[in-house]
Amino acid sequence: MPIQEQIALCTNHYQKWKNLALSTRSMEESKIFLERAFFWLELQTAFITLFTMEKLQGNSPETKLKIIAAKSNLSKRLADYADSILNE
């Protein structure tokens, strides 16, 4: 999946969870929804940072390796998140 699509995906999920958090009257549900919204916001920020690094310094082999490692770490975080959601 291209990084622009990953950023868009994160944005959509962030908006969804933020809206749910703002619309609920339950403090416990709001807390859960906000935690999920912040997860997606953090992931979005990381992808934007990687996208910027790719555009500014993407030609360097060392930078390419670091970007690949960072993308791998983000994919692992996303898989862990999905696993925790499925376990709930």
C-alpha cells in the first residue's frame, strides 16, 4: 500500500474514533475511543514523517534502509493493534 493511502487510512480512522469519543456520554467509552483516536493520530504522524523523509532524503541508501525499518516497525504496531482489537 502506498504511503499516501496509509496516511489517508489513518486520517479516516482517527476522525471516526474522535467523532465517537465526542458523541458518547459515557466517560469510560469516551476514554476507550480517545485512546484509539490517539493511536491513529500517532500512526498518521509517523507515516507523514516517513513520507517527508522519503521526499527530502530518499536517494541515500542509508536513509532508504532506515525508512524501510521504520515502515516495518509501524506495520508491526498496526498488526499488534489489530490483534488487540480482535481479542476484545
